[in-house]
Amino acid sequence: MTVPLQSADGDVGSAAARVAAVRRFDRFYTDAVGALRSGLLDSPYNLTEARVLYELAQRPTTSAAELRRELDVDASYLGRILRRFGADGLTETTASTQDGRRRDVRLTRHGHDTFAELNRLSDERAHRFLGALSEADQHRLLTAMEAIQNVLGGRPRADLVVIRAPRPGDLGWVIRANAEVYFEEFGWDASYEALVSRIVGDYAADHDPQREAAWIAEVDGEPVGCVFCVRFDASTAQLRLLLVDPSARGLGLGRRLVEECLRFARLAGYTRMRLWTNSVLADARRIYERAGFTLTSAEPHHSFGHDLVGQIWELDL
């Protein structure tokens, strides 16, 4: 679930609050990993120098130009690092056999030994770091780290999507997610959360698995969407609680959840599907229209703290 960022003065979700949150995380993380210390892991080398050493250890030979492109390090700064490595006996430089204008750099035996020791110390620090946390907190931390890497690294997220049946804890997530998203986006009050709680509670207490089902959409192992198919009458199924978290929109999850719901309803023997929505939910309406639903009625009402227009959409199966 996406949580709104809040500044000290209560400004929720503003650009300034988000920038402040990023900078606050930067300061926290550099302290946590010791990035500001003069020597990484009590070695003579700082964080940037240790990263250059790591890159050199990953390939038999390279050039300063390739390291600059890989690490986006200032050329003069990288030059000073490589000269220091050479003076310390960590690297050797030779003319390239492929291009006489290029100078190749490789680690010496001493350089590989130095890297191996730094690598060992880094592993030990990671073990201590994780060992201070509970199993649950380790999972939360590693999941968050992977999410940051995926987002900033531009990983194609559509490949990470799973549509599955609910597991223990998922129904609670459905209630919370609906309450949070509809409050954040439309200002709906607690009466909407109460409605969702009743729908989910009724499903959990007494649903017919042959004719009723629910699905959770997840990305990278985290729930980001849901939909329910429940009985309206003997021949009509009802689609309920379609939701896609804002953080996961653009992946086609809403369409996939509706398709799963329709597929199940047909197999369960229903001949019609209906749903109730509100006119303000434009994105959801577009999904329903593309799936073939037709608007059959609309009626103004006051619910969830707002004047709304409720709509019934139906589809012959």
C-alpha cells in the first residue's frame, strides 16, 4: 500500500514533503552503512574506492573509460583512485592489445587479496546487520530493498505480477487498502470502510466456493489489487471490490482481475454479471466498458460523506 508522505508541518503528499522524505532517507541510510566514515570497514579505502575495487575484481581487465561509464564517477577523481591503487600495489596498467590509445587496468594478486578481505568483512557486517532483526523485520527490510532497486533500476514490472487466491491476512489487507485508497483519492469517510468490512466479513464467514471466489493481485510478493465474485441470485453473479493500488496502476491489473472474475462466473454457471459503482470512479468504468458491461441504471445518493451517483452495470455471460 502506498502511504502518503507527510512533512513536519502536516503537508501530506506535496512535492516538498516527498523531496524531504527522500533526503531524510539518504541521511539515514548513509549513516546506517557507514558511508561517511573515512575508511570503509576500518580499511584504508572509502566507499567509492571500495566500489571501484569491487568492479575491478569482477572482470579480468578493463579501462578507466569503462569504469567511468559503469560508475558515473568524475574522470579526475577516478584517475586519482587508480593512481593510488597503483601506488599501493593493487593494480597494474598496460597498453591495450585491441586499441593502442587505451590503457587496460587489472588487479594484481595483492589487489585480489585486498578485495577478498573487504568482501569478507562486508559479508560479516551484513550478517550482523540482519542478525539484529527479527525474521519478520528481515523480510520487510529485504522486500523494501528489492522494491527500491526494481523501481530505480527500471525493472519491467509487468513480469512480476501474480493473480492468486487470498491467503491468511489478505482479507484484512483488502479492507485496509480500500479504506486508504478511497480516502486518499476521493475523501471517503469511515462509512466506506464499514461497508467493505461487511462485504469481506460476509464472504469470509459464509461463501460458497463453488459459486463465489476472490482474487489478489500481487507485485514482487506484495498485494496491490483485489476483486470478488459473489452470488446475487441463482443466475446472476456480482463483481465487488475491484481495486488496484495507485503504485501498481498501468500494469493492466484491473483488466486481468475483471477477466478472472468473468471466467469464474461462466464456469460457475451464471448467465449474467452485475456490479455497482459510482460515476466518480472513471478508471474503473473504462475497465468495465472494455469488458463489455453496459450501464443499466444510475441514481444519486449521499454516501461516504459525499454526494455521489451510483451506477449499475451488467453483462450477459
